[in-house]
Amino acid sequence: MQTTMNLPDSLMQQVRKRAESDRRTVTSVPIRDQPPTPRIGFMPEITVPDDFDQMGSAAIVSLFGAP
């Protein structure tokens, strides 16, 4: 795609030079001033019971039967 612009010759020469030089013309900067606080785990304030894998197994077996 080509765009036509009415620029003075001196400015057009600078634009062409920059385009041919493969230098970046835009720099990305982060928006935040401070880094985000690290999160450890999904919900660190809860505890998981030791029998978590077996919780409700009797009810599940009664609903769906034993494997």
C-alpha cells in the first residue's frame, strides 16, 4: 500500500532515509511505573485438607456407581 503525502523535499528525504535504514522509529515503553506485585498461588489464604482427593467420593459413587 502506498500513501501520497505533501511534504517538503527535505523532510521527504529524511523520511526515505529512515525507511531505508531499517531503524525502529517507534519505541514501546511500559505503562506502569512500578512492577506488579508477585502473586504466589491462586488463593494463598486458604488451606487444602489432606483428604481433598477423596472428598465427596461416597456421594459420587452413590450417584454414578463404582468404576
